[in-house]
Amino acid sequence: MDRYAFPHDLLAAQTAWYAVYDQLATTAKGGVAHRRRLVELSRRIAAHPFWQSPAGTPAARVALKELARTRMQVRP
């Protein structure tokens, strides 16, 4: 069982952040659009109400990033 019960939209935003970051790092096209998308996803992640709850600790931020990165590696 996961230590943190992350809201689906928060986990999806963090996973999407990694996907867009990978696209930005590996393709020459769409740089501006990718950067804008990263800014939007960063804002959505940082402003999520989960971080205002007692569970929204610095350790939870690290766990979210690790979980999202793991999800990215599992995707085909």
C-alpha cells in the first residue's frame, strides 16, 4: 500500500509533466509549446489543494515525483 493517497489529478499532472519534459529534451520541434505546457503543469501541481492538507509534506512531494517517474518508465 502506498504511504500517500495522491489525488488522481495531481498524480496525472506530475506524470504529464515528466512526459512533456522528456519530449522537450528529445525533440527539436515544439519547444515553446512544451515550455508553456511545463509552466502550466508546474502551476497546477504547486497550487493543488493536496499540499495544504496535513499529508502535503516535503516527503510527499518527493514520493509524488518518484511515483510519477515510475509510471513514466512503465508506459510503453
